[in-house]
Amino acid sequence: MNPSNYSWAEFADREGLAKELADDVVTAINDAISLKGQAIVALSGGSTPAPLFAELVCRDVEWSKVVITLVDERWVDESHELSNAAFLRGLLLDEISEAASFVPLYRAADSVDNSLMAVLDTYCVATHSDAEGPASFDVVILGMGEDGHTASFFPDADNIVELVDPMSGSHLLSCNSPSTQVARVTWSLPRILSASFMVLHITGEKKKTVYQQALENDDATTLPIRAAIFQEAVRLNVYYAD
């Protein structure tokens, strides 16, 4: 079995977790801005990060020097109730006066796969990079479902082997699985592991149990969060509260 590469920080409550994580995220953003003049952040949707976003809104950040994208997205436009982009806009982007550049993962096209190149091109323009070598993330905040999925790496996806491949040559991938309501777009595992600071933000005993189960072996096709745990590229910093 490959060695695990993670740290575990457990907090008394979710509010305390959000405050501590916001402190660490802002430090990473400010360090990137000082070093490169820009910070690139990939965030997750769902209800878990809502307290974190509320904390970030109150922090002193040069948002005009930050590019924000999503780790993954349902392939729907922002008017759809399932849109992660709409969730992020309502809780964070609108609150910071949209000063940050935002790169959504949804683009209209005749198929999800045919939308990916346009998304990548937009990302590269925003980050002053190119499709041959897209800029690495400075901060990635992952979530995890009770099925062990992270990003849009679902264990029942028809392309799960590709999704959890650390040697994948793709930057963006699509995901179709019986457990998702719509097709999804996700950054590939190598892109996620390019981060300087990678976080898993989870709450609740059920998810703690799933994470503990994930530590038992490194088969990421059954519990995809293992793809972030058992790798050598960057430490996974787990922030947990019940």
C-alpha cells in the first residue's frame, strides 16, 4: 500500500473550524500574491463550506488579485437550482463585490466533453497561462460525500479509473454516474494535486467514519477520497468538526 500523506485537525465546533481554516486560507492567498502577484483558489460547493465563505467575506484580502474557480461543477448554468456557481456567487462572490475573477466550469455546448476546452481556455486567460501548462492552484478546498467521493470522482462513475488516475494527461474531465442527477465537470486529479495548500473540509460523524475507512487501503476506485490521501505530491490537510 502506498503511504498516506495527510494531517488531521479536529475542532470543537464548526464555527471554530471555519475561523481557523479561513485564517489558513487567507495566509496562503496572501503568500501567493506576495510571491506571484496573483492567487488561484479552487473551492467546493455544498452546505459544508458555507461558514467558511462567511468568514472569508470578512477577511482582509486583495480579492482583485485572486482567481476563483470550482473544484467541480454540475453541468448546468447558473439559473439551475443545482448550480455550484450560483451557490458560490450568493455566499461569497457577490459579497466581495465580485472583485475576484471567477472561472466557472460550465460552458454551453452540444455535450459536456465538448465544453471542456472553452473552460480551460478561459481559465488560462484569467491565470496568464496556457493550455499546455495551466497555472497550478495555490489553494484547493475539497469536500467529501458519505460515499467517499471528492471533487466529481464518484465510485460508480463509468470512468472512475481515469478520474482517480494521478498520471492522467487531462486537465478537466467529465463524470457521469448513476448517483449524480446531471453530468458533471471536474478538474483532474493531477490538477488538484498541483495545489500548494490542499484541504479536506468535512463535518459530521458519518464522514469521519468514511475517512477512517479510507485509511485502510489505497484503492481509490472504491473510495475516491483515497486519491487525495495516498499520494506524494502535496499533503492533504483535513479540517474536521462534528
